[in-house]
Amino acid sequence: MTKRWLEIRLLVPEDVVDLVSQILVELGSSGVITADCPAEILSLNEPAALKSEEELRAFFEYPDDPGALCLEIRKRLKALVRYVPGFVVPELLWSELTNEDWASNWKQYFPPLRIGQDLVICPSWISRPEASNEKILTLDPGQAFGTGQHATTSLCLDAMASLYSSNCIPRRVLDVGTGSGILAMVASALGSDEVVACDIDPEACMVARQNFNLNGLVEHITLTQGPLDKISGNFDLVLANILAAENIRLAKSLVCHLDKDGLLILSGILIDQETQVAEEFGRFPLDLIGISHRQEWSCMVYQRQEENA
């Protein structure tokens, strides 16, 4: 049976892209893309030039009343006027899509992404010859929408690239809310011996499993749809690229899965939510060793303290 989707397009200033994207996701969007992503390979160390305005495309399972959904979106966007001086609620354009239309509409906006000196994440629909000094990870984000271009994911990838380049390679890694599986695959590709990826969304697990198969990583990455508290063992590195509220809700479980001196990388946190997250994680035996920002987003890196500290 062909599934129906609703695509909503809107033009927004570049500096509120992530805020608007978060609103669209909170209202049920299965994925949000920007329509003017450059076609050439992207580098984490060389971000694309800032633009004054970008077109967002948000995809929703087709609702009973598309007009009512658009009214709700406009209502939420009007609230931004109080916090973003000069923001004008944009016109919303919507159209119906099928599964096939969905695929052709978003695939063109995800170019290859370089991580460090020798790892490239390449979408499955792009043929890229492997150079002698680089490893290619093939990625099909499907409806999980995780290729690394979004600020929250790229912040995690930055932190991982720095960690792995320091010759302090974590042996065991846990990726919470794995989505497309991108962080789990990068951990495995960069040398971790054991990687566990978990997500409670069955669609995300399906996409992640396909990506692990594409890269021959099924034997190296354990994928589970179970909740975090059902996962056993401790890890040298725990990754949680999820919303701030979920990081706070899962704080105790995240910390409990950290081994001695283990590192915890948290993303999906808006800059103005840093204090809330820091207050919650400050209750645990952790040292905050780094905070990085990209656009409106933060990535917070913690290290578990010595038992007797």
C-alpha cells in the first residue's frame, strides 16, 4: 500500500532554521531538510557559508486536515516573534506526496560528509570512489533523517573525531537514540571494538539495520529496540544525540552505563537549555570537560569521576 505524505515548505531566516525545525518536529514531522545544501562534499571543519534565508521542507504523515496542521504551525511560529526580533511568520506551501515522491524530494540534499582526515560518510545513492587514504561509510538515512549535516549530529561527530584522533579510542560504545545509525557506524569505523545502538522507534531501527548491512557492520554493532534501562554493562563512551528533555529524563540511566573515567557526549540541546541540563547532570559524579556550539545548539561532554574522587 502506497503511503501518503504531506510536504510543507517555508522560507525562514538562516539564524532560526534550527528553532523552526524543532517546532516542526514537535508537531509531528518525520523529517525536516533545508533545500539549498551545497552539492559538493561537506567538511566538519569547513562549514558552508551562512545564508540570509533558507527553504525548509518538512514531511508529515498525511493528516486528516492539512489546513488545521498549517494553522497550528503558524500559531507556534507566531510565538517566536517575542524571542526573535524582526521575525515574520512565513507563508506555508503544502503538497501531497507518495513514498516515491518522498525519496526523490530529499535525497538530493545530502552530500558526502568528511570526518577527520580519512573517513567519509557517503549517501547510498552517490557513487564515490574510495581514495587510498580514506574509508567510506555508506549511509541511507531513510525516514530516520540522520546524515550528519544537522548541527546536533555534526557537533557529536566533531567531539568523536577529536576523541578518536587523540589515540584514546573507547573500546565499548553505546549510542542512545541511534536514528540512522550514523554515530554507531562512525564509532565502529574509527576503531571501537564493541558498539551497541539503541532506539525505541521501530522505523529508526529498521533504517539503522539497513545501514549496518550496507557497511558490513552487522557483526560489529548490536542493535536493540529495547529501552535504555534494559541494556546491560558499562561503556567507555555513551552518545546521546536526543532532545534536552530526553537527556534530562534519562540522566540517571545514561550515567549508570558509564564505566570508570567513561565519557558522555550529549547533544540535541539548545543553548538556552544548557543550564537545565547542567543542573541535572551536576547531581552525578561527573566532570563537565567541554561545551561546543553550532548555530543554536550545544554539545556537552562529561567524564565520569574516579570512584573515590
